[in-house]
Amino acid sequence: MKLSPHTTVRFCEPDDADFIRDLYYDGIPRAALLDGRREPMLPLRSEILEIIRKSEAARAMLFTIEDGTGILRAWSGLRGLNPDARFAELFLVFADEAGYDSLQADEALGYLLDRAFFQTDLGRVLVSCLESEKAWRQFLLRKGFSSCGIQRDIMCISGTWTGIETLELTAETFYKQASQDKGGEKS
């Protein structure tokens, strides 16, 4: 879906596997790319292709973010989607940390939140970020997310222990911000 001249959000396709693999292998630790034990993973291209192929069956919505020229900039999605419990985990991983200060980030997050709250009727979304993911955390706080707490010293990266923080945005906060935005007030 083309959101603006700057941003296109579309479902992941097999051709995106190399871009996604590069996010895992670029040496930048990101909470969204940790495995279930919260350890870094280095998946093979074939494993990423399998994730893309099974994303519907796993009840995950995986998206790729392109700029206006068609260059891939980010990988995102809603995973662990549980309509009965009315929550999901949201992730948005830019290849470059400066991406979180862009119009693309605003538009991509807006798209994901619309899917979560308007289309899927979730009650909240959760996001994880490492203490080193400062730009991602600041972006989320600007968008109305609040911290649920930090698990300290959860993993060791390059000889340094780091924590992982969980942030949430409730449907109530999202709807309140959406109505303020329509009224001309920016949050």
C-alpha cells in the first residue's frame, strides 16, 4: 500500500529475504531480531524464506517498508497476534537508525497501528527494545508508548550486559491521539 510519495508498506515477499537477512547480520543488536530465548540469531536465507512463507499460518503480519524510489528501508510487523487476548507484538526495524527520525517511520508505524487497532481490534500492542536502541525507544515515546519496565542484564553483547525494555500502547491512548490529530492537535 502506497502511503505517500515517500513510503510504501507491503507484505513481505521472497525477494525481501536478502534485505531481512542483512538486518540480522549487520552487527547491530536489536530486540526484535532476538530468538525466543532472547539470544541473537543468524538465520540462513532459507530460514527467512520459510518465515515469510509461513507468516500467515503463524498469524503474523510481516511487512517491508520501501522509500519512494523502491529501495527497502525497514522490516516490520505484528507477531504473536492473539485476537482473543487482544494484543500483539509490534516491531519496526530500520536498516539505518536514522530511519526512526523520518517521515517513513511515522507513516509505517501509523499503518501498523491502524492495522492493530482499527482492523484487528486489539486492546494493546507491545514493543521490546534493548537499552542500546535509543533512537527506537525515543521514537516510541514520542508516539505515546509507555514503559512497562526493564529487565536488567538480560543479555551480553560484545562483553557488556544490557537490559531489554517492554513498551506498550493501549487502544485507549491510540484512539485519544487519533481524535486529537483529527482535531488539529498533534501529540
